[in-house]
Amino acid sequence: MPQQVLKPGEFRVSDLSSRRPTPFDLRPDAPQRDAIAAQLGLSSLKKLRFAGEIAPAGARGWALTGTLGATVVQPCVVTLEPVTTRIDEPIERVFMPAEYFEDVEAGSETEMPEDTSTEPLGSVISAHDTMIESLSLALPQYPRADAAELGEAVFAEDGVTPLRDEDTKPFAGLAALRDQLDKKS
């Protein structure tokens, strides 16, 4: 069976050293960043770097640790103006053999573990895929330009007093009552 052709940032587990960490430093060029930006729905991906190492973890596992750095541009959720965000994140993933995950019976109920950084170990560890996944998770969900304000939307039927944001705050009425009592004193 022919060996699988590896893409940049992919490491065959059988080729990794069990004695020392294997370093990596991914710096996608402009066309690669444009493709990643399109994949993640970004306006632009100005810079992207993922550097770290893959080291043995336990008897048969592997730990990928690194630092993700990126400068992303997304549209503001209010004005659609470009919003630039700098991302600097430490990244950790542990790849464990399938036996590690076999404690759960098929169809049984179980709690989700707190540790979401452990993944099944295959024949290849992809620092590239980890970079894209980590970038996706680090992106601001609702980027807003500095001057962007949501304002207040007011909806009501004709002849009905609209409910405003202040009306829904439970202590707003108490504050007004307190102010009235202070005036009387």
C-alpha cells in the first residue's frame, strides 16, 4: 500500500521521534491566507503564523503545543465596516490512541469531558488543520467597530405604548421610586 502524500504542516506519526519534540512553523503565503479567509468567511487574513512542536505524551499519545498569531479583518455586525482584530493564542492538543476513547459504550449516556483538547490519534497529525480550527474558534463572534452603536428598536401596535429597554430592567422602577422618596425627605 503506497504511503499517503503529506501536505505542508502534516506529520506522519510513524516518522515522529519518540525521544525529542518535532518543531513546526507554519506561515501561509498570501494565496493560502486568501483561501483560509474565504473558508472562514473573513474579509481578509493579513497575517497568520502557527509555530510549536509535537512531542510524545504518555505511552502512545502525542501532544501538539504552539502559538497561533493572526491579524484578521471581519465586517462589523452593525455597520459592516471592516474590523481588524489581532489574535495571539496558546494552542494545545493531545492526540491519543482509539483505546483511550473506548471506555464509553455505544449508545450509553455519558457526560462530556471538560478537556476538549484531546483528539483521536490517526496515522497523521495535521498542524495545518489544528491551525485553521484554532483560528476559527478564536475569531470574535460579533466584531464591532469602535463607533458602532446598536441603537434601540421600538415596535408596538398603533395606540399601544412601546416597551423600551429601560422598561425591561427590573431595578429601573426601584431606582425611580428611591429618587422620589429622596426628594420627599
